[in-house]
Amino acid sequence: MVTSADIGSRVSDGAGRVGVLRDVITDYEDPAELPGRRRKKPMAFLGPEGGGREWIVPLEAIRCVDATDFGRGGECAGDEGGR
């Protein structure tokens, strides 16, 4: 699983988009939801490599794409040691 130790890594969001991991919030609550309907969920914040609008993705959908990470099965550097 991607963690905050992987911030700055190139990642894929599961929908074919590639970006840079900007932040990981494990207890994110969507402010667009009504307060009584908000649920905490782990989310990743990604940004385009050349700059632009950030987007959010469920944390479990994120996979690393750097050439140095291909042998890791989509796991980022922070995943070493079974995290």
C-alpha cells in the first residue's frame, strides 16, 4: 500500500491517469457530503507532473509507475518490508 513515505512518487490512479503523489490522508472526509453522511476513508491526492489541477483517488487504487519500481508489482519504495 502507498503511504506518506511515497509522496513525490509517480503513481497511477487505476483509471489510466498518471500523476505525482502529493499527499495521503487516511481519515479523509469529503467536505461536499452533508455532515451526518460523511465517512472517513483513506484517500490519495495526485497532481499532474507538469502542474495543473489536483485530483483525489481512493488509496487502495494507487500503484507506483516509476521504472525503478516495476519489479515491485506496483508497490512504492515505502512498501518494502511488507507494509
